[in-house]
Amino acid sequence: MLIAWHAWARRSFPWRADGASLYVKILVEVLLQRTRAETVARFLPGFLDRFPSWAELAVSDERALGEALKPIGLWRRRAAPLHSLALAVVESNESWPIDRESLEALPAVGQYIANAILLFVHGQRQPLMDASMARLLRRYFDLCPQKADIRHDPVLHETAYKVLAEGDAVELNWAMLDLAAMVCLPRNPRCEDCPLKRTCRYRLHCKKMGTN
DNA sequence: AATACGGGGAG
DNA sequence: CTCCCAGTATT
């Protein structure tokens, strides 16, 4: 069982803590883009020291924000959109849209972060569909991706919604992300250590055809 | 459908 | 040294 495994193997991050603010939860999703969670975990305290809220972020100098983001990379890519997002959030008095179209119209918000907002802000059963969750689902269910872009792959998303249909959607998301990050690795997956190895379709596929 | 963005960690 | 990382915006 995925949740049973996660109960003892779960990774602990500041933004997963009970007291984590909505600001921290959404902000980190921007910081986590193409960036290891452990890297963000180390970087976050100092960043929050300087930018503790949407308001502080909104009134900050964009160049200074870029400088602050340098240690985790993609700083030029993140600074402007993040600053614009902060302005929009303050302008709306921190009330988040509930429809996907409005959310994805926000700066720095794409398919993934829109789902994160629907999950964390509105409590909807939405998948945090990143590259690693896509890999996990593709392997476990032996899926053939319809699209090169995981964000618009109906098979991946339908499968994810089925997984999230029952139980704690947030915990299930974290469990899948953690399993993908620690066991279902991109190159050398540790299948022998996997809690799902009994039912995973990837093991057979793996032994017959090698890696993928 | 491809690419750029980016510093840092793991093998 | 190469590959990959809780993606997004642009071409």
C-alpha cells in the first residue's frame, strides 16, 4: 500500500508542515519548478526572511528578487512572473479563482500550479502532475503516453484522477511524488525496494525490454 | 512539438 | 562529465 509506505518513508519539508501558510504552499510551487525539493528546502528559510508574504513580494524590486533567486537557478525565468503574480494576488485580496482557465491566466501559473492551487486552496482532488508523477503512472499502469507533453495527456490525467478518487488527495499526491523521487527513479529505479512491486506492470516490462 | 531557462546534486 | 530536478512561456 502506497500510504502505508509513505507513513514511514515520507519526506519532511517546511511547506508540508501543518502550520504552513497558503503563501508558502503556492510560492514553493514556483520555486520547485525543475528544482529539487531538497534544494528548495535549504533555500526557503532565507528567502522567506526577505519575502515573508505576497505583500512583501509585490512591493519588492524585481531585480533584487532575481538576485535572491540566483542560488536555485532559473532566476531570470522566475523573477518577473513571480513578481507579477504577487501583484495580482495582492490586487485580488488573496482570493484565488476556482476555474482552471482563470488560474492558468495568472503569471507563473501553468497546468501544474493551477492544479496545486485547486488542491491546496480549494481542496479539490487534483494531481500534482509533474514529470516524476507522470513517470510513476506510466510505469505502474504501463501507459502509452498520447502526447509528448504530459500536461495535455488525457491518459495520464484520467489515471491520476482514478488514483486520487478515494482517500486523502494531498497525502496521495505527496506519496506519489516521494515514491518517484526515492524509488521510481528515472534511470535506475529501485524496484526491489518498491512497495508497489507486487502489482506494478513495469517490472515485467523492465525485465523483457530493459529500461525505459 | 521543440527550446530556453540555470544552479546544484547524484552517479 | 552527463543527466535530471514538484514547469512555464515562447517559438
